[in-house]
Amino acid sequence: MTALIDHMLAYYIAGQAAELSVAPRFYPYGELQLIFEDKISVAVRKFGPKVRKHAKEAGKAFIDRMLETGAWSTTEGEYGGSMHQFQADRFKAVIREEQDSNPIILQAKAEGPDYWDKAFGELVA
């Protein structure tokens, strides 16, 4: 991943991800990609189009990380393909762990609210 994608994920995880609520049904991977591309795009829109245009890549990286950590379960479909279901308790735990250990989030907490504007500005300059 690039530094920009890492910062986009950190920004989303530090803020809006903690409030995520998802219907308890199974989703195909492609639908999850679209959902999180949109969520990250909305989260980072204030940083401008140079950041937002990377939302698809960031959304894919986010859902891949959530699948790896068990925040979404995976079930093989009876007719092939995989489906994924939101695991609310595990998701909240993964987000909290990430908020407490991600070096970008920790740096943002230490430097204050201006950190994000400065960081994104430098990354897309």
C-alpha cells in the first residue's frame, strides 16, 4: 500500500469506522468493495479530489483487512463463490485495536486535529 492509502484507512478507522452498523445478512465481496469505497470516499471528501480518487483502492484494502481479522465472516456459497457477514463484536474490537496501535492514528492524536489536513496536503502535493 502507499502512504496515501495508509492515511486514508487510518483516517476512516480513527473516525467513522467506529460508528459502522451493517444489516446482518451475507454480502458478496464485490458489494462490500462498493460499500467501503463509498464510505471512505465520503470520509475523506474534505481533503479534495486528489485524495478521493483513491477511495476504491482504500475500500478494497479496508475490506481485505477486515476479512483477514475476522471482522467479517466468510462462507462458501452452495453454488460457488464466497459470501461475507458482518461480525459486530469482532469488528468493534478490531477497530479499537487499530485505533490504539496504528502509528498514523497515534501520531494524529499526538499532533491534534490539524494533522490530517497537513498530512493529506503533503501526500497529494
